[in-house]
Amino acid sequence: MHSPETSSIDVGIIELLDNYFEVIHAQDLELFDKVFHVDCTLYGVKDNQTVLRPYLAYRDAVANRQSPKELGNPRKDEILDFDQISENMAWAKVQLQQFGGVMQDYLNLIKLDGKWWIIAKLYEQVGTY
């Protein structure tokens, strides 16, 4: 994981983002459940239509496909931008590679009971590799 100024980011958020990158790369469902809050929803756009994936639908999709790691893809990811709104809310703009695409995600983060979670994700493919 690469980031321009990770020293300014709460260590719990750094751990969450590193786990997020590993979830996307290896599709480890045990780790998935530690990264995505059960109320999390993913948002995207396909064919000019909103794509909405609640937690369970996304988890099922991840469980039923080969991971980038299994396909021999290297893990390449970085934190592009970050802001902590309060001690309980933050967002991160991240970039990673999966399934031949360069993806950028906006991750909305929330701290509940002392633990950081991804509560919402907006994603878009911005290139190919």
C-alpha cells in the first residue's frame, strides 16, 4: 500500500485500508466481514444506470468469482486522497487494479464501537492494464 502522507491518518484507518486492498486482491471473506459494515452499500454506474449493491449482494459476488490473486495479478494499490471529518467519520480515495481494470474508489468510513468500517463505496474503472 502506498500513500503520500499516511503519518497523518489514524492507524485504525490505515489498517482498514490495507485490509480493504487485501480483500479486493485475495477476496478473503473472513476479512471482508471485518472491512465492510453490514449496512454498507456500493454504488456505481453502468450503461448510464445506477448500480447499487448492498452488502450481502456484494459479498455473494465476491464469494463466487476467482480473485485477482488466483488469476496471478499482482497487488497494486494506493491511497490517493484522504480526509478525516471527525473522530468518527472519514473518507478515502483509493486506486487499485483488478480484473484488467484500474479502479478508483471513494470509501466512506465510520467508526463504531472503536472500530473503523467501510459504510459506503463509490467505484469507477478509470483505465486498463
